[in-house]
Amino acid sequence: MSEPKGILLGLPERWDETCFAVPAVRALENSGLVGGLVLREDQEKFWKTVSGLPIVLYSKKCGVRKLAGKLSGKWVASLVWENGIAAEAFAKAKIAKRLGSETAVPRKFLTHPLNVVESATEHRIQLYLETCEQIGVAVDKAEFFAATDLGIKQEPGTVLLCPGSDFGANYEWHLDRWQELGESLRAMGRRITVAGGVGGRGLGKILAERLGDTTQFFHAVPLADVLPLLAVYELTVAADSSLPHLAAHAGSTCVTLFGPNDAVWKRPIGKRHKVVKRHVECAPCLAAKCLLDGRCQTELEVKRVLAMIASITP
């Protein structure tokens, strides 16, 4: 890597947050202020679809001291959005000017805290966009928010079903309803593929077996590696999980089934994407395990999902 110039960005570790950061990273790169990215090694292929900036990688097992050693004496400024290994390593590497949201990152890791305040009624993307605005970077270009162009042609009539969630079982719709949905879509002439490996219960594989031998199936692991596959599908219908965010980034139109999570706050980026949820008095609870009876999932009917699909597809 050539002599670093500009701000070093420490990128989020969660996949949904990674996707929410994309418009801000594009805007910062376009401004010329950013010189490099620090990210987990399993996210490298994803970020190479977004940016041509130099990348510093770390593994899941990497320690703060080791990462700091890669950075020490090479950068004069940094920016982080979350508390984690990057924020701590930037401080340990004694980067002179360390920017970050003071509501998310401990002050001891920052030299220039930013007062970025999240509203309960705003999408999470505002955290990243407001950071740009506070350091004088405009974020008002449509191309910052566009899906990435992987040069892969979508196949008309294709639907990817993703029943598993890496957020936990509480975020998963019932398998019988996924089966009913898949059978209904096939009866309408749609070509169905099921993605598995997102959650820990193997729902994708079970659903593919229930839908029969003509159903294609693939393991969406590692997530960054399957971006070219996700780009093929005209429509992705998924449990609230990391996968619909990556599918949206790859250009597929997404219908995401929300349960305990807040759809206003965490839906995939882009107006063409839709969410379906059953409004219940206890949601959004954001809980990994339901303390009641799972009503946000049990009361979500197949007909509502089909109606949403019909409203956005030919």
C-alpha cells in the first residue's frame, strides 16, 4: 500500500450496519477525504464492490494490539461509528485525530467526538449520513444510495426465499407458512430457489425439501461470497436477517418479514424494497427470545405477504 493519505474509516461489523454505512462511505470517498478502510476479513469482497480505497483487514480472532501495529505511524486521522476493535485500535495506534459518534464510542477512544443523535423515528442510515454532514461532506447524490452493479443480469420470474435469520429464532416466520408461500408463488409461475445457512436451525434446507425436487437450493455462506448469486433474483423474500440487506445491495428487490425488530429503523435501504409485518402491541421489542407467545410471527398471514409481492411485481 502506498503512503496513506486522508481519514481511515473503521467500518461496522454487523452486516446490516455494514450495508447502512455504504452511502456514507461512497460520499466520503467521493469527497476525497478518506484514504482507507479497516474491516473484518470476511467483509472484503463486499467492500470491494463499493470502494477502490486501500483496505486494512483483521480476522475475528485479531487482537487490538495486532491491529494497532498495522496502523501505528501511518495515519493522522480516523473515523468510527461503533465501539469495537477498530475504535480501540485507532486509540492504541495513537492516531492524532480520532473522530466518532460520542453516543456510540467511549470518549476515551476519541479526540474529536461528534454529537450524532439518533431519532426513534428515523432509519438507522441517518447515523452515518449525519456524520458526513457534520464534517462537511454532502450526501445528496442518488448514486450514493444505488445498488451495486455486479454486471449480472437478473432472471425474470425468479424468487429467492430465505426463511432463516442470523438474528435468532424469534425473527423467523413459521416454516409451514413459508411452504405455503413457496407453493403459491410456484403456482403463479415463479421459479423458486431457497437460500440456507443464514440462521442456525437449517430452515432453508428443510423448506427446499418440502417444496420438492424442482426447488433449487444453495447455502448463503459466507454471505459476501454469494453476492453474485443474490444479484440473479428478481425478488427476494426473507426473514428479517442480514441476507435481505446484502440482496438489496446486489440489486434484488426485497420483501422482508419483520417481527420483533423495528422496520422503520432497520429495513433494507431503497424505496423499491418493502416490509411486511403484523402490528402487535408488544412490537418492536427487539428481543432475541419472545417473552410472550410469538404473536408477531404467528399472526402474520401468507395472504398479506402475497399481496405485497403482487403490488411490486408484474
